[in-house]
Amino acid sequence: AVGSSHLVSSSGSSTVHRSRPPNSLPCEAIAPKRGTKRQAEAASPVAKKPKVDPAIAGVNEAIEQAADLPESCRKMLLASVTSALGAPSDERHELQVAVVAMIGQVVEAVQAKLQEALDAEGTNVGGVEARRTELQAALAALEEALTAAKDDFDTKKRTLAQAAEAALSAKGVLQEKQEAQRTGDAAMVQAKESKAALDKGIEVDLHAITEGTSESPSQNYEALLPLLKELALDQSLQSALPSVCAKKAADRGSFDSMVLEQLGQTLRDAAAAHTKVAQEALPASKDREAA
């Protein structure tokens, strides 16, 4: 309006300057006098409150929202809205024109502040939407990674279960083979052990008795007894051995020498028989081991 000035706030909105337009009256002069209003109310009977025009109500609401407007001016404008805006524009007197101009400034300032708040909210909403989009993308990536990790875990779990099952099966097969090897090799092992015992008896105890180098021939004979029990010795040979083995080499006769010779041959034959058993069992043992 002509003669009026605006102030621009830091937010860019217009506010009403406290200076009044030229040739305008202060708010107190424009407002109706209190005494006149009371006299009019006393002189006239109480009437129903007239309905407020929606446009006037909107202007009143804008004036109420003008935070920078002095309270005295707010009351003056609220009291003058109806009379000023209700008169045709070409019939308004100077005071009404000034009031309309001030109302326009107030409404524009309120509109600017509302628009500023709306823009700020729009910016906030845009930021929230952008952040939500970002978080949704991050959540989708995490869910995808979780699904991939779960699939990988399930695959490895199945592989591990299959490996454990295969290992258990292989262990069972190995145990079966080991048992078959042990059972199949039992005769061969026994033959080898028996031959080793016979070889020792021939080389140690029988040799000491035959050559007369033993200090205690009876002990050497006792050492041979476990071997002799497994042999089918002639009864006469079994009866003669204790006394023959106890004699010194110088005291033996031809019979004694024959008894010892027969004993040695019997032991050597038994050892040879065990060697044959072990050799015959060896190929089958190697086949079981290679299977």
C-alpha cells in the first residue's frame, strides 16, 4: 500500500513495520471509542450475534496468527475488519483504506510465514523420504546377504553331513576289512609265532644240551617242554628225554646221541611245517590287505 513500509525477516517473509502510512491515524484513533460502544449497547436492546462472513473469519484468523503484530494493533484490526472490508472499495473513506492496507500487509506476512513453514516441512519430508529409501535399500541388501549366507550355511551343512556319513561308512568298511584280515591271518600269524618259538628252542636250548655248554641242562629241557607238548613225539622218546638231557656230553652213549638227534629233527620238521603254512597263507593275506 502507498505510504507503508515492510521489513524482511531472516527467513525472507514480510513483516509489518510499526510505522504507519502517511496521513493515517494510530491504531488507537482508528479503533472505535469504548465509551461510545458502551452507550450504544446500553441504548439498544440485546440482539442475536450476526453470522460472520467466511472471508472475514479467514482474515480474522490470519490477524490472530500474526505473531509480530503488536497486541493493540491486533485488537484494532480485529475490531475494524468487518467495517473496512464490508464497505465497497470505491466508497471507503481514508481510515478504511488505511485499515485495508494494513490488513493486506498482515495477511501477506502470515501467508509468507505459512509458505515458509510449508516449504520447510516439504524439505523435511523429502529428507525423510530419501532417508527411508536409503534405509530400505540397505535393508534389502542385508536381507539378500543374509539369504546368501543362509544358503551357503545350508550347503556346507549338507556337505559336512555327507562327509560325516561317508567317513562313518568308510570306517565301517575298514573295520570289516581289518577283522577279515585278522581272521584270515590268524593261522599265518600263529604259524610264524610257533616257528619263531621253535627256532629259538633249537638254537638256544637244544644247542646248549647237545653241545654240552649248558650249566643247567635240566633248565634247558624245561624250556623245551612247551614246544614238545605240541609235537607228536614217540612215547619212548618222551620217556628217554629227561634223563638224556640231564647227562653231560661226555657221559652220553650212542642211544643218548640218537635221542637228541631225533629230538632235533622233530623240532626242525615242526618249524618247517609252520614255515610252509605261513608261506601258503601269505598271498591271501596280501590280497585282503590290497582290497
